[in-house]
Amino acid sequence: MILKNIDILNFKNIASATLEFSPGVNCLLGMNGMGKSNLLEAIHFLSMVRPMTALPDNALIRHGEDMLIVKGEFEADAGGKDSIACGITKGKGKSLKRNGKEYQRFSEHIGRFPIVTVTPGDSQLVSGPGEDRRKLMDMVISQAHPEYLVSLIRYNRALESRNRMLRAGVRDSLLFESVESSMEEAAALVHSIRGEWVKTIAPLVEECYARLSGNREATGIEYRSQLNGSPMKEVLNERRAKDAALGYTSGGIHRDDLETKLDGYSLRKLGSQGQVKTFTVALRLAIFDYLKNTKGMTPLLLLDDIFDKLDSSRVERIMREVTSSDTFGQIFITDTNRKHLDDILGGLNGESLLLNVEEGSFRPVTGSKA
């Protein structure tokens, strides 16, 4: 799958832009704050109806404006084309159209145009709270399994209802039973799919990390869940009195987590910045393989400022990994260093594009391949 072109209006610092992309490698060159990451965020917005970062919708609208719109044309591996338009209007919320027709539910769009991102904030996937790792699982699995997203939404709605009842001091067991039955069914499916996903992704991460690190260390990922040993119904029953005192639901799949390891030890506690960065890149590339195999189409790959905190040997292995095989399709790379990008483009045989980015404007760099 490739993104052939994009039209942007009032997205963050991009007032207006109309761009045609290379089906191969697209490099964005510019100083920090110029709009490189904002373009990647706009592409992510088209695919996932949300930005790469945790921002409220109105924060995406350019300062002083009341609305934004991003349009793009995707071309599938088999040759079919789709036109997507996604917008936000202050006071009215989001709109999303495919080939001119409104979606009934945004969830129908998730996974139709798979995408994988590597960002500077990915270190939080190791050092941050469990919520960050759950969001990653949810975003990836939702692209591959529509039924997962349906069950996750169902679970979260039931969880909110149960928490409101707990805060209100409700004690009617029949009311709790009606809410909890929905939670239990949804939790069982979400837990099962998460467990299978970790089993699939863990060896892919291990293999990719070995290649990127030069076989220096071995990595591991383990799925931590209260449902690993007990079904949701038992978890709720065991914690019923505690939850009533706390005023919220203390057990369930909303407390799931991933444990990351390096040579059998906690990566979070002992990993260096370079090791953590290499791990998160390996994780994202493993996710790319997972989505490609599961969806039967090649996701877009967005690499935002990946050279930071990595030594030259690891950078070289990463770029060799993503540019010297047929595994990856269309790639977008940002950097502040022209030499980095020239080295990448100089080693390519296929099509590429180099854009200079300044104050939200984009200009092809003379001499770049198109």
C-alpha cells in the first residue's frame, strides 16, 4: 500500500500543502519545529483518525483557525485506489469520508490503511506506565482484528458503567450482574487475542533486535494479565469488597501490561538509551511484519528522528534493514542532518524523494530522485 498524495489545510503549523509522494523512500529535511513531524502526524491522522501523539483534537487545528482537513489517495498493493478525507471542526468534532461517503463508525476505518510509526516518544513503551503499552497493543491489534476493537469498546463502556455504580455506592447485585456479564465476555476475547499477539510478536522482536544490535544482547516480551490465572468473573468476585471501598474496578484487562527484558533482566531498569531505542525500533519493525502478514498488505512506515541516541553501527543496521529488502514498501523518514538522508538516498536503487521543510512549507530538494 502507498499514499500517492496528500492535501493539508490548517493542520498544526501547516497552513496549506499539496504533495505528491514517491512510492519508495520519502525523506523530510529541516530544523526542529519546522513541520517534519507534523506531516507524519497528518499521514497518521488519515490512517488512524488520530495523531501519533496524545493530543486533544482541537490542538491539531492551526492556531487562529476553526477547522482542519486532510485528504489523501491510497493505492492498495493490488492496485485499487481510495480517497480519504478526515477533518475536525471546533464545536462539531471529526468527520471522516472514504470515496466521498461518510463512515457510520470511525472504527470501520481502523486497519483499512495499516500504518507503523517509530517516534522519539517510543522510549515510553519501555520506561512509561502500563497504559502506554496497552495503547500500543490496542492500536496494533485493532488494525488486524476488527472484532478486537468492538470487544475493547464494549469492555471500556461496561467498565465506565461499573465504576460509576461503585462511586455512587450502588449495592444491587442484579445491576452489577448485567454490567459485569458484558465485561466478562468482552474481556475473554481481548485477553485471548492479546495473548496470541504477544506469542507471535515476541520472536519477531527478538530476531529483529539481534540483527539491529549485531547479536550483542537477547530480548524478550512477556504478557502480564490478571486473567492469565483466572477468568474475569473470578477477578471481579475476588475484588468486589475492595472495589466498593476504592470506588473503582481494580482488576481486569485494563490493568494488563507487557514486561520487556534484555538478557533476562528488566530492560526498563537496566537498559541504556541506545538499547532502549534499538528495542523500540525492533518492536515497531516486528509490528510491521505482523500487520503485513495478518492484513495481506504492506503498511506505511513512518520513521521520525530515528537517528537520535543511536551509535553509527546501529543506525547503519537499521537503515539497511528497512531500505535494502522488499519487505518494506513506502517509507517516510525525518531528520535534521542532510548527510544522514543523502547517505540513505545514495544507497537506494528505487524511487525516492527529498523534501526541505521550513515553517510548515515543503520544497523538493534539487537533485533528489523522484
